[in-house]
Amino acid sequence: MTTARIAVVGAGMAAARLAQQLRLHTEALDITLYGQEPHAPYNRALLAGVLTGRYAPDTLTLPAGGATVRTGTEVVALDPAARTLRTATGETAAYDTLVLATGAAPVLPPVPGLFAPGGRELRPGAHVLRTLADCAGIVRDAQAAGRATVIGGGVLGIAAAQALATLGCAVRLVHREPHLLERHLDAQAATIVRRTLEAAGVDVRTGADTTGVPDDGPLLLACGVRPRTRLARAAGLAVRTGIVVDDTLAASAPGVYAIGDCAEHRGTVHGRAEPAWEQADILAARLSGARPRYHGSPDRLRLTAGALEIAAFGASASPGPDTDTLRLSDATRGIHKSLILRDARLVGAALIGDLAAVGEIAEAVGHGQPLLPDPVHLLTGHPPPAFSAEGAPA
Amino acid sequence: MTTPPSGATDTHCPYCSLQCGMRLRPTSGEPAPVEVEERPDFPVNRGALCGKGRSAPAILAAHARLTAPLVRDAHTGQLREASWPEALDRAADGLAAAARRYGSDAVGVFGGGGLTNEKAYLLGKFARVALRTAAIDYNGRFCMSSAAAAQRAAFGLDRGLPFPLEDIPRAGCVVLVGSNLADTMPPAVRYLRELQEAGGKLIVVDPRRTRTAALADLHLQPAPGTDLALALGLLHLVVAEGLVDEEFVAARTTGYEAARAAAMAHWPERVEHLTGVPVALMRRAVGLFCGTPDRTGMVLTARGGEQHSKGVDTVGAWINLCLATGRAGRPAAGYGCLTGQGNGQGGREHGQKADQLPGYRSITDPAARAHVAAVWGVDPDELPGPGRSAYELLDTLGTPDGASALLLMGSNPVVSAPHAQHVTERLRALDCLVVCDVVLSETAELADVVLPSAQWAEEDGTMTNLEGRVILRRAALAPPPGVRTDLEILHGLAERLGVPEGFPAEPQEVFEELRAASAGGQADYSGITYERIAAEDGVFWPCPASGPGEPEHPGTRRLFLDRFATPDGRARFADVSHRPAAEEPDADYPLRLTTGRVLAQYQSGAQTRRTPALAEAAPGPFVELHPRLAARLGVTDGDGLTVVSRRGRVTAPARLTAAIRADTVFMPFHWPGEGRANTLTNPALDPVSRMPEFKVCAVRVEKAS
């Protein structure tokens, strides 16, 4: 029997995880990753740490199970019927199984003057933060100007703003919505985040549109990402927001799968590393003969940015009807904790500044069982009074 | 050492791997024939003893033990007393009949980590030479095999601790992973106290806030089965915070880049998600561990980290943390394993393990086979090859593929093996089960022949403690009539199997042969003598014999200070990645069960359950659970709980404590019957060490009806 050829379009986090996991299941595979970037797979989730110098770029390399990694190799066309792909250099490669892990590209907001005249390229001084290559340009421009503007008060924008402030730059963070992290936090929680950022020297402007590219320093666009689906669409695969996959992570053509930021499963595109890796693990097992299925990943937020620590689970931003919210907020110390309960069940939670109970709260949101006795103890960190004597063995 | 007063005998405790020194003094006979006194000059415990050690003589009393062989009566089906000749004939006939009928590999041998070096050595030789079977393994496979495999991979050598315990107070920071030594080896707590008194920090990694965790400066409480992720996450932080000892890594290690890449795949927030340990606490742990001057610091693992289907990788990840930070191969620094059983160390060195020959030699290495065969006076080609690991040996008993007769010495797998009901059924399926034990253990109750053995206070021999220190056990009194030593039993069986030579009953004679067999191996005992052990309070291996006119080798208290025991002298980073437990919680079995020990009991409890003071202190099993989980289940303290896994169900009273995670329940495993924790445990094996996954399986908990 010949060795199965698995071609993976993309050499990012999902692709690396898939290759590493496939290798754990079986040695006898011919796995090739096609990546546009000049680097072997690396941990994109840590790019804000590259801005601060916490991580040297070459330390971010991820294991890829010894797979062949074709760096700097763009795949430009797929032929699912013939089971071949074609690269930008005109090379055609045959495969038995194709995995699309093409990732996502930054969304570019309609800011006047964002593009260089006559082109699709961002004008000098305007940046996105998606690749290692992006990091060097941002740091160079920010340090030269001593200041920077970040657009987007989501996870990436906050992390980048905090990182640039750490470098000593005057940072302005501009966000369209009325409060930061509005997908995960309510207004009160977001206020704590805002104050912590302000204490780190970030000038936060919420409810603000960006009218143009500032001329006093670089602009970093952190306005979310959208799945890269052009190849899949051109090959005739079903694509909505992302490449549509079923619970087996199969796309709409035989032998073709999609995982990670480019994939849309049951109407959801995750755009985070952890669901991408859960998908990679399941696909690796399936391609190795096991039959696990992907049932989706819970939505959660986990952000560390300097002194700022945030975790949010479930319905943390919009509790919905029939819920009670328990809050413990200490603006002076930058601590906020909230539990959202429906019928005594924990359906959401947010923790800022004090994450001591993060493990237990994550578990409680997951298990969906009634929380008893008094759930306030999840917030205070103390065991219920009736049992506190049992806490420490004699 | 000092000479004991007249009439008294200086020896060691029968229980755990500390092998505390103790002095035994004969009594008038009540309640036991000897009493325990302190032996303050022995360095490991400096006189301190725990309740288990102090009460050990209780089992020496005639009423507490077996004093005559038992055989299963052909007519009644019950065990009845028999003479030694009848019992030995019956045992030898049973073993020989299986070999005749199905071939020599149809006879199995199962040993124990509590046996002296002499017994472990002779049992291995008995299997290979008298029975000519490959089917030998022992319960040490359930003990430290994962740490042993990881140490061999990293350092080229496996000795539990590469340093003596006396180095701990100078370590600056000690990370204890899955060790509750305050309960399991209480006299060792003194070293942790001295560490803290000297300003050092103690970090304990345990899903439960145990008595040991309560002593810690920092307690990390990961979900069972996630220690590997935690270790990788800590290494990630070491890299991120620029704390890698680049010079050490370059000069003394290989494989760093792959280990770093694996750590990059375990960034702190992901590890928090996998383990439940907040990032801030991981950061504090790294700060403490890397904050010591002179790059001292130790990581010590025990069963909590090791008894997993990924135990070898887990230990490898902790070793990586030591290597990356330069905390290995230098004074008061390094990785060590806190071995569990009394002779867990020596027991794995001298040939009762399926893949090993004496001196920690590999049974597949032609040179090793030739050396040992020469000592044994047999043709190397006659030596069997490697056999199955402990659980696989037990799992196949009584099947066409497995042994149909078994000689079992110093172990009680009916209580201590995973998936214990299945193991019990396999033992029942044997044509012939021969058990050597001091009491009628639950396993002995199933036997066709039970041979009552002498106990620790009644025999000479050597043990090797967790430090690699070879110590001397001394007989304080003669065994009662009707009892024989294990060496005498092996001698008697070998004789009946037609091998009258080569199985001496005299321990020192066996030790002399062991010295020769171990010479040139990794665990080289050839320079060790009973006299030197007595004079030097133990001798650390390796201790090769010196040539004529050369000074005596001093033994090796500290390993790896100049080089590691790999061919190139460099330690090897492990290329490891976190993976889930073999059985993760799901809708039907939503909780994790972890198992362990209590202060007043030891292993399967065969001895300690029969000791009145201990049985009173810890009378039975229980299910530990968090009040929040209890409230969800509608359970209060003391209620009967039924715990169900895919392998069986057990019942025991609830014990509520906030010291455990709310997603996990804990059961001690010392008891048989309806509260037997190992009825539930998962026999999923580590692919390298073949260690079963005692420390985590999925269960559901119900209020008992």
C-alpha cells in the first residue's frame, strides 16, 4: 500500500497542530504544508508578545510533526475532482487528502486614505498585526514616532495597545462601539478594562469613528478578521462566511476538509486558536481511522495583556431574559467578577484582575448543572461557611 | 554507625522507600515479639518514625499472620493447612504441569517492590533459569516505571534520586509533583521543613490540598491528568521570561529546540484552560523556581504525576523544566523520583522486571545476556527474552495467550491492580496459583497453595532506598515454626523443579552472586558488601569493585555532576506534547476519579489493615468530594456513595472537604470488597513504561440506595 499523501494548504497554527497530531497517530504519512509566509509554523497567538520583545521571533516555532513544510509557497488553484493543487510557481501536486487551513485575513475598515494611491497596498504607516513580518514594521514606526494609534477595542487591539504602551509609546486606542470587548463584557466590566489600560498609559476613545490616518504616528488596524476562502470558492466548494464543513470537518467535495479560522461549522467561524486545535485534533484522529466528531467549541475570551487579565465565558455580555447576575466589582484594584445564572445554572461569567477561580468557573459553565449552595462563594474564593473547617487538613 | 545495645538489632522499617533506620528490641512476647526504638544515628530519618513504622511489629505476632502452608483441598475446595513438603510438592507440580502442557512461558512469575534485593534477584533467576519463562514482571511496574523510563531517556540512567535527601534543604526551591509525602512517608517532611527554614520555597502540584500541599508556599491544583500540560506551560513561561540557562543548555544537553517548540504549543492561557491552574500562579511558580541563587532547585515527582497513560512524557516534561533552567547535574539541583515501595529502587534493578537482567541490564542486549548467563552458568541462548508488563501479564492469565500457572511473591493485585475485578477473574482462571505472603491476603485467598513467608524482622538482606542507598536489613529474631523465608521457598521449589544448585537460601550468599551479576552494569553493586553497608550507613550505587591494591570505590552519592550517563554525556530533552487522559469525563461519566493513599495504611493494606492501631486510625475506604459537588448531588458527610466507572461500581461513605476540586473525587485504594477503588481504575497503559492510568478515570457518583 502506498503512503497516503496529505496536502495542507496553509502552514499556520491549525496546520501545524494537524501535522503534529497526525504524526502521533501514525508514522506512515506523507504530509506537506504549503505556507505563504517565509517561516515554519509559529504561534500567532503570541504576536503581541513579539511587539514587546518578550518573544524573539524564532522562539515561536511550533512542532509540526516532521511534516514537509513548503514555506513561501502560495497555492493558487485547487482541482478537487482531479485531487491536485497548483502553486504560484506553476507546480502541480497530487494529493489523496486535502486540508484547507488557509486561516483568516485582517478586516480593513473604510478609513479614508488607508491605501497607497492607486493600489491595494496599505499606505506607509498603516499596519495590520497578523504575521511575524507585521511585527517588525509596527515596532519600527511606533518607536520612531513615539506614538501609535490602534483601531479596534477587541482582544487583538487591546493586546497590541498594551504592548506598544509597554514600549514607551503614547498609544491611542480607538473603538467604534460604546465599550471595549463588547462581545464578551457588559459596560460595567468594560469600564474596569478601560481603567486598567488607562493606568498603563493608553488613551482609550470609545464610541469613536476613525476619520483618517493620523499623521503623527503609525496606525494599527485590529478590526477583526475574515476567513480566507478565495481558493475554496474558486474550486467550487461551498462557502458562506467560511468554508462550510460538517461535523467530520469535511468540506463539500470528497477528500477535502477545512479547519481553523477559514472553516465555518454550524454557522460559526471561530477565529481563535483553541477551537482550531480542537478541530485539528479531531481531523487528525479521523484521518487516522478513528471516528470522533466535532460538535463545536464554546465561546470564550481569555486575554493577558500586561497587568490586564480577562476571562469570559458563555453569555457574559448579554445575559438575556430570566437571568440573575452576581457581581463583585472593585474598581480601585481593577477587579471585576460576574456570574450569570439561569435557574441556578451558571450560563456565563466574566473575571477581570483576579482569575483565581477561573478553572472552577470554566468547569461550572461547561457542566450546566445547578450551582449549589450559595454561588457567591465562587466569587469570593472561600468555601461555603458550613464546610470551611474542612478546608485545611490538620 | 554505632553498635546497638546488646540484645537489640539495628535494621530498617518494612514499609516505604525511605527505609528509615529503626532498632528492634525483643520483648517477652506481648503484644509482639519485638518493640521498635529510635535509631537516631541513621542519617535518612535521624530517629524519626511514623505510625506505620512504629506499629510494624504487630504483624509479627503469631495470631496476626500465617504460620503454616495452606493448600486447596481437592474435595472441599477450601484452603487447609499442609506440611511444607506437601505444599512445596503441590506448588512445584502445579508450575511444572503448566509448563509441560503449554510450554515454559505458560508459567508466570509476579514479584514485588517490597522484596529484598536478594529475593528480587533470585526470583528473576528462578524465572529465567528454573522455569525458563519470559513471563515475569512485578508490581513495581505500577509504581515508578514511568519515572524510570523518563530518567533513562533523559539521563541515560535511572536512580530515583540522583542526590541524597540531605541535599533538599539547600535546594532553594523544591517542586513536588503528585507526592503526598506528609502522609506516605512522614519522616521525609523534615527535609521540607529544613528547606523552608533555610528560606527555600516549596511548591506542591496536586489536585487535592493534601497535608503536604498545606505545607507549601505555593499549591498548584491541576485537574487530574493534566500535569504534562502544566509542566509544558511552565517551560513556556521560562522561555518567555528569558530564564533559559543558555550556557547549560548548550554545554550539557541536546534536543532543546524540539522541547521549546512543544512548549510554544502550550502557551499559558491554553494551559490554564487545560489544567484549571490560573496563569498568575504558574508565573509565581516560575518566579520561585528560577529565583534561587546558584541555579539550585529540584523537581521531585511521585505517583500522582507518573501513574498515567502519559506518565513517561509527563516526567519528561518536568525534566525538561530542570534542564532548560540549568537545574540538573549540579549540586542541590535536579530531577528526582520519590520511589514508593520499600525496595522499589533495588527491586527494579536486579531482574524481576520483564525486560531486565541484574545490574539494570537490558535482557535484549547480547553482551548483558552473556555476562549474566556466565554468572548463572547457563548458555546465553537459553535465557528467555523480554516478557509482558505487569498488567498485560495479569490480563492474559488463564487465556490461551497467557500464563496458566502463576507464582506470586510479595504482592496483592486483587486490591492493588487496576481494573481489579477483571484481574481477580483472571487469577481465578489459573490452573495453579502459588502465593508467598506473610498474611492471607485477598490474592492469597484465591491461591491453590499459600506459602507463609518470614517477615522483615526475621531476615537478613539488602534494600535500596529512594536515594539509591543500599542498606542492610538485619534479623532481630527467628521466624516462628512453620514459616520459611522467601529464599528458602525458592530453593525448595527449584530443587523440586530439578535445579538443586544455584538457589542458595542464605541471603549473603545470594548477595555475593548479585554483586558478580551486577558488575559492569549501570546499577553496579560489585563493590558493596554487608560489612561496608553496616559501617557506612549504606552505600550508594554505582559502586564497582576495585582491583587489587586499588582503594575502595566510595559509592556514588551524587550522580551527573560532571556528565550525564548518556553516550555523549549530555542530557536529552524530551520531545513531548500534552494529550488527554485515556478516559475523559463525558455526559455519562462526568467526573474524574483519582486514587491515592492515607497516612495510616500502606499499599494494598495487607499488613496495615491487620495492625490494630492503624486499622483504628483508618478503618475503611471513603469518597472525598467537594461540598459544592456534594450539594449538587444532595449528599452530606457520611452518606453512602456509589461511584461508577465503565469497569464497575463501588460503595463507600462520602467525606466532604473543600480540599479537592469540585470536578474530581478521590478514593484511597487500600481496601478490598465493595469499597475497592481499583474496581474502577482504568488499565490504559503508557506506551513506553506500560504504567496503568491509576490516577485518572471518568466516573459518575450517585447517592447509594
